[in-house]
Amino acid sequence: MGFSGSYQNDVNNWLAEVNMDLSEFNSLAASLTWKLATTPDETTSEQAMELGVVRNKWKNRVCDSRVRKYWLTPNQKRMMYLLCRGPRFSEEISRSYIDLMGRLAQNYNSEICFNKSESDAINEHLNMSKLINPERCLYGEPDLEWLMKRTDLNSEQLKWIWMTWHNFVGPKIRKLYPIAVKLQNIAAQNNGYNNMGEIWQEELEIPNLECEVFNLYNQIKPLYVLLHAVVRYKLLQKYGSDVVDSEGPIPIHLLGELTNCKTPDLFIPTNNRKYVGTRLVLKAEDMYTSLGLPKMTNKFWKYSIFQENTNTSVCHGTAANLYERDDFRMLLCAKVTMEDFYVVHHEMGHIEYYMAYKNQPPIFQDGSNSAFHESIGDTIMNGVMVPQHLYRLGLITDEQLFNNGLGDFLLLQQALSKIPELPYSLTIDKYRWDIFKGKIEPKDYNKEFWDLNYKIRGVIPPQPRDEKYFDAGAKFHIPDNTPYIRYFLAGFLQMDMFNSLCKLSICGRNVVENRSNDCPDIPLHLCDIYGSKRSGRKLEEMMSCGSSQRWTKTLNVLTGKGYITAKPLLDYYQPIYKWLKNYVKLHNIPVGW
């Protein structure tokens, strides 16, 4: 054996030790994170901080090693790249940053409390006696979030809920957020980046990401603008011209979400009460196992939390990988809504991904990129929302199933839920990229946030907002410091993946492999993939790659191509696009804002 062969053996052994260390760090961190989410206490919080500091020192030491990169194999180079990219925190900055993130989370998850006189005044003015209990404090998630989704509230009640949450949480987040930006940028510059936004974009491994996402958005913008026009027209009919401008942006509090831009739940009546809690999760599991994907594990059923719990500090739907063999969990505060039906399928998609790549080395135990991780559950959800599967679940009747218009109605509900998420995701991260670059300064945080919302989304706040507020901070992912453009890209990836699963299910071949005309041309939004083991095998093959290779190669496993395209999404919603155009023309509805 020559010198290079001996060196390779040394590197292999060293990387094996690195992977073992990383596995231990991942397991400890996941366990502490779960405790903080379910049964938080000061000791656990301190342990999490110390673990973060120790892990950071370990990472810096590993990445400072004298491994000769030009002698590494491609697999070894990717390991080192994934491990050592990103910010480099000194111990002092690491402690400051971890402490700061804990304070941000505490501020976001704190309760809003009212004394009796305040509650009486609110109830007298807004007639909200059934909504506000003077003896009970409220959380943003889930309490105010659930209130916003009620369809029986008037515009003043919705405005009060929106203003209460944003006025409460935003200023508290604003005090800390510029410090978090500064610390992250210092850590980014310590590793050769200009700012933290560059690191967020690098994780997705898409060159010229900002240009790419705006190019994708411009392709679907005509669909969004039509949807915006019809929603505005409907809201104008409901609330009147004193509240809604027929040609202007939509007041955001009318859209049924605390922070996002969706419409109130217009879903058809269902019998979904029988799917509360564990039964709801079992039905989601059945969809995945019908494709040949594995069942949830015994530890999943033992440790997961499916309903609101008095000890739980977090109500944001979460899938947890404990990095111990077969220990995967779910946390959510499920009630009887179609959104919870979606959340369960989405989070279970994360868990199926965890299980698929669990045999990879620890460095590769992650999604091909974060957008892939957000795509799996939504890909499957497209198969759930077809009339055939809803009937299989008992959520629609015989009469509804054989109604020729049901498929298009369901598609409209999908469009109302999913399409607004795209400009919203783009707005959230364009805003933060510009903050990291210094293009948006703290003195203009709120102004620039609403300027972007107006420009990209066509929405405005219920009333003018000044700089004492920080309305972006009312979104969970801002104080949690989670990049959001992954959800934008996932909106396109999920349609491409679902298109391939559909072709595999119906034709027995990948869409790219299908060169002949012997495959039925079924509208994508009506494609039933339930029970297709062929589709499941291909999906699992793609997921099992983890992060061991670039996403372009991984995507090619399932779709036969290595790029993101808007075409499957546009094909999926083509019937709705035509319907919206006709509806706008028929009612002479202004388009744009």
C-alpha cells in the first residue's frame, strides 16, 4: 500500500470518528429540543445552551483539521463540505447567540393576558363574550390562530385579533432581532461569507438563487393575480367597500390567518370529527403504507403528542428525529379542521424521510436540501385530496363523489390554500436577505416589510403601522430564525414529484421514460396514487439518498430531471386558471392592485 492508500485509510478512520461524534451530538440535541417543546424547565434550557457551545467548539476543531482536501474522495469531500459550510461562531458569540435565540423563543411563546375590565370592554365593544374568557390567557399559537380561522367573525373582530397578536409579540421581538442579525453576520464573515443570507442560500445549492426564485414566481404570477382578484371580489361582497377597495390590496386580517395570506376555510362539510387525534394519524399512516413505505414505529406511538397538552410550550406542528434507531415523533395541537388533516400528512412526510435515510452516515442524514424535506408530505397530500381518496376515508358522500364538479371544487380549495404561500414565502426571505445585506436597516424594518408585502403579495395591514412595531416578528419562523424560501421551492418540487408518482402509478413508467402514447392522460389533480407500490419504491429510493449527493442527482431518481420547473404546477392548476379567467371576465372584476 502506497502513501496515498495509507492516507485514505487514516482519513476514513478519522471521518468514521467524526460521524460517531456527530451522531451523539444529534441525539443529545434532539432529546433536549423535544424536552424544551413538551416539558420545558430551566435546567433543560441550560443543558441545551452548553451542548450548543460544546458542539460549536467541536465543529470548529474538525473543520480546522489538516485534512488535505485534494486527496479526498468525492464522498469524503461532500462530507467535509456539508459539515464545515455555514457560520463559524466563536465561543463568546456562540453563547450570546444561543441565549438570544432562547429569549426570542420565550417572547414568541409567551401568553397574552387580560384583566377583567379589559375583557369586559373587549366583549362589550366587539361582542366576543364567547371568544375571550377573562380568566384565561391566550397564546398566539394555537388560540388566536384558531380564532382567525372562524368564518363567523366580522371585520372588526378579525382586526382586533390580528392587532392584539402583532402589537403584543412584534415589539418584543424587535428589541432583540437586530442583535441576532449582527451576531449571525459576524459568524458568517468568520467563515468567508459576506452575510448570513448567503449561507441560507448556499444550503439549497442553487446558483443565483434569488434570480431563480423570482423567475419561477413570474411564471405563476398570472395565476396568483387572478386568484387575488377573485378573493378580493368575494371579500368586497362580504365586508363592503368601507373595508375592501375593489381595485386595491387586500387587508390582511380578512384572509383567515394571523400572519399568512390564505383564505378562510371554505372546505366542503365532512365527517372528519371521527378522525381526531390518533385516528387521524392512523389514516395518514395508511396513505403512506399503501405505497409500501414503512409504518410509524412503536416509539412514535409511545412518545408523540397529537392533541393540545397543558405542559406543551410549542403548538407549531413538528416532526422530530431523535437520532436513535426507530425513535421518530410528532408534536401538534390537533383539532377538528382540514388544516390539521394537512399538517399530519405533512409532518409524517418528514418522518418517512427520516426513516428512508437513517442508514446513511450521520453527516448525510438530512434531506437533499431543506426544500426536499418540505416537499414529501405535500407531494403525498396531493394524492390525499383527490375525490377517490376522500371518499375512501369517508370524508365525502356517494353523491359528492359522483358530482362531476367536485374535483374542480377541491382544486379551487387547494389553490386558495397553496398558491398564496408562494409569494408569501418569497416575501419573507427576500425581506431577510435584504436585512442581512444591510439594505434594510432597523429603523425601516416595518416600512420595508409592508412595502414588500404590497409589491409582491398585494396585501396591507388593517391600519397604518409605524416603526415601534415589528410585524414580521409575529411569524414563528422569524424569531425561530428558520429560512423560509424552502417552502417556495417545495411548492414547485411537490408538483413535479407528484406528477412522477402519478405516471408511475398509472403508466408503470417514469414521466420521462414514457415516450409512447399508450398512457392515459389523466388530469393531475384527479390522479389517485393510493396503493401504488411502484410509486412508493421510487419515492423511497430518492429519499434514501439523504444529503449524500447534490439535489439535482437526487431529484433525477424520481422525476428524470435535475432542475426545478413550474410546468407541473401550472398543469395541475390549469383548470382553475381557466375558471378564474372566465369568472373575472363574467363579473368584470378588476385585476391587480
